Amino acid sequence: MLSIIEAAGWPIWFIILTSVVALAIIGERFWSLRTSVVAPRDLLPATVREYQSKGVTQDLLNRLQQGPLIGRIFAAALANEKSPREVIKDSVEDAGRAVMLELERFLNTLGTIATVSTLLGLFGTIVGMIEIFGSQTPSGGNPAQLAHGISVALYNTLFGIGVAIPAVIFYRHFRNRVDVLVVEMESQAIKLVEILRGERRA
């Protein structure tokens, strides 16, 4: 592996850096976008049961704030339970926007890596081409420099595309995952608001 890195020249280190960052983001997002962390199905029934038996307590609000992300939306609705429907709706939407930002964390970085890694591969290719042309002298070519230039050009192109492809795949996967979770959270939040307003039974 070290021999490949040496053959690819110094531009490869930029691509290696982007690949490490991409892997870290992919692992973190897989862990953070689990349903149990964001919007577990059993949280709404449990919240409604406690609300109907004890009302809104500070302990309930604290547990919702510190639990799954959708709990923050539930806490915002419960904290304004006696307010008009529009006030509850606005508070839920504000909490929802904050949760949305949390869900989308690092995704723009991953999308940027998907684009930049290809450009870094192109950059390495240009560096390799410069070395190839630099190997040509009036007295003849330098075979070692020519071979190194070719290695730099090809390896950087390969690794740049190799990082970009999975980055694009996982970026689109996580974007879709966020969309699914947002729809699920909106559905549960609407149910809670309707229960608070007496328009729906648990």
C-alpha cells in the first residue's frame, strides 16, 4: 500500500484525507440516524399515557428533551399545551427546524467531498502530466520521471473516483433517510397536537 502511495505522489494525500473524513461521517450518520435515536414508535404512546395520567410535568419535559430527537418536538408541544393551536403549531415547527438541522449535520460536508475528491483526482492527473512533460528534454527523455508522472496521473484519477462514488451513494442514502424520518416525525407530532387539543384519542 505504501508503494502505491509513493507512486501516486504527494497529491494523493489530499484524497486520503477526504476519504478518512468521508468514512467518519458515514459511520457517524449510520449511528445517529437510527430510528431508536431519532423517532422511536413507542415514545408517542408512552408520552400520551403519562400526559393523561399526570399532566405536563417538568420531569416529563426534561426526559423528552434529553431523549430521542422527536422528544424535543413533543416537549415543545406539551410546554404550550394550554396555548391556542397556532401557538402550539409554531412551537412544534421551531423545534422541528432545530431537529432537522441535527439530522442533516455533516451531510453537506459529505456531498462536498463527493465533488471535491473527483476534482482532487483531476488535480493529481494534471500534476502527473506536468511531470510527464517535464521528463522530456532536448537530449532525450527521463524514463524514471516519465513512469512516475504516469503513475501520479493514473493513481490520483483512480483514487479520486474511488472516493467520490461511495460518497455520492451514501450522501443520497442519508438524504433519503432524513426525508423518511422527517415524514415520520411530522406524523407523530400532528397526532400529539390533535390529542392535546382534544381532537383525537390516543
